[in-house]
Amino acid sequence: MTAKAKPASPEDALDPKKALVPTVVKVNEARVTRGFWPKIQRTAARIPFADQALAAWYAARDPQTPLPAKGMIFAALAYFVMPVDAIPDLFAGIGYTDDAAVIAALIATLGANIKRRHRDQAEEAVERLRGG
């Protein structure tokens, strides 16, 4: 980031219009890199979309995934890891519905960028995380 660049705010990270701005992509990537695994380890047994979130994670980390797709994936995963969201995750039963909707929209929009190898890696990770 240059000296004149403004840091990306949480609102910027969640704004779809800004998801591909290079500074926002970098901030989202850093947030996801730092927060994804701790959150998925805590929640994998409770959330039915863990495999989809993990497949998106593996696609975002894949050097063959196009940069615009990575930017959108990191934005969706940043929403998942950020403590600020539409429905706080602490509400039992409904707390992750907004996160699930964001991941579902991501898969519907960019599913072609999530390859079979990403899904296979995700299935293996879910099994490990759930103790299976």
C-alpha cells in the first residue's frame, strides 16, 4: 500500500463494488489468511456449508485461479471470518444463515473457478475437522 492509499475499512471489505480494488483484495486476503482456519476449525462440525467454504478457500489459494475470481472469493470468505455481519454468529440456529447465503451466492456466481481438486481437498479437510 502506498503512503497515500487509504486502508480498507470493514465496510469496503464487504462492499461488492469494491471487492476487486487491489487494496481491498489485499486486506481481504490478509483477513482470510489470518482468520479462516481458526473459524472453520471451531465451526466445521456445526455448519453444513463447511465443505463449500473450504473449497472456496482452496480455490482462492490456487495460483491457477484468475485474479478477479480470487478477489470475489476473498471478499466472501472475509465476510465469513469477520465478526461484523448481518446476523451475529452467536445466535444459535440462524447465526450462520447469512454466511451460508454469501457462500452459496459465491458458488452460484463463480462455481466454475472452484475445480474438482478444490472440492476433493475440501472433503478431506471436512473429514479431518469433524473427526471422521
